[in-house]
Amino acid sequence: MERRHVLKAGLVLIATSAAASIFRPAGAALRVLSGGNRWHAKETPPPSLVDPSKRMFLSDKEYAQVTAIFDRLIPADELSPSASQAGCVVFIDHQLAGPYGRGDARYRKGPEQKGSATQGDQSLRNAQELYRTGLAELEAYCSKQYGKSFETMSADQQDALLELMESGSVVLGTIPSAALFKVLLANVQEGFFADPLYGGNRDMVGWKMIGFPGARYDYRDVLPLKGQKIDLIPVSLIGRI
């Protein structure tokens, strides 16, 4: 549950390499190739810029719960602002309202079977159902065990409960606590390192923290600078739509 471990695990979500290199044998000459058909990329509509002022899926209560949970997973410190300050709650609120939340890419016709540990979540529920039901069951659990809501508990109580959820020791009802925790953890990591276009990683704080240069076309301008420290200002897709 240490913040550094949460952020370190989130780095695997970044699929783009932050560096590139070209190797050319000594004395090799450049060749100009001509002829053939020019390749054209398939035209696709650009992604829409998230409006943080619009609420898309989470209720006020759910928004407060997710904010409290996310801010314990990635709290503010000398490295960066908290998850909610970085827009992670805005990010997941909009994601839940779209294909991810609806589970458009998931097979949901059944039958539902419990898979092995390496097969991941085999349930038929989508992310919308997991959040809506899981957060309601978490509220009921906190009310019964602590006499208060998760967002009003102390930081120590919240951390202890999240650790129990991660281990699967909390019985919520219909939603396994470990499954709920796993999704919450993955989503806050995604929001912290996603392109700011999607509402999270506000002002590219996640990228700046780890030195990731963002959505750059290529690195030809810095290739000759071998052995030198290169500080590249991150680039977002926002400026390209």
C-alpha cells in the first residue's frame, strides 16, 4: 500500500517507449527508395476532450467515496499532488460512462465460472455494475463496522481497510472485496498516467514526475545528443485535436 509501490506498478500502463535509438554500421550509405503505393492511415474520429465540469456516471456519494479511496492509494506528497487533484476521479467517471464502463469488449452471456488466478476476472458484470454495487456494499460494511462512511474515516482506518480488501478479507456481499480493490487500484493508476485528454494526469503531473515525454511523434531531434541529459517537456494529445 506504499505510495511508491502504487505508482511504480502504474508505470507498466505506459506502452510508449520514452527513448529511441538508431544504429547505422560504419560506412553505410543511405538509399532512397521510390515507387510502390503510398500508405495512408485509416481515418478515425479523434478522441473527445473530457470536460471536468460534467458528471457522467458517478453519483455525488459515489464520487466522494472514489475520491477518498483514490487519495489513499495516491496521496499528495513532495512528488506530486493527490490522485483526485490530478483528475483521476474525473477520468474514471467519464470512462465508466463509455465503452469501458459498459463492458462493450467483454463477453457477458455466460455461463459464469470461476477461473484460475491467471485468468483474471471471469464474472459477467461490467465496470459500471462493479462500481455501483461494490461502492454501495462498501458503504454498508463501513456503516456496520465503523459506524461511519469510508470518506469520513481516519486515514489510518482507511488504509487498514484497503489492505484488508486487497487481501480479500472483507466480506462485502455480492462483490469480492479483492476484485473491487484490484479495479480501483488499476483505474487510479490509469488516470494518473493517461493522456490529460481523458481527464486525468492534470497538467501532465504523472508524466513530469517520471520524466515521460508524452505523445511525441519521434525523437530525431535529440538522437545526436548521446550521453547528454535530455529534459523533454511532455506533449499531450490535447494540442493535436
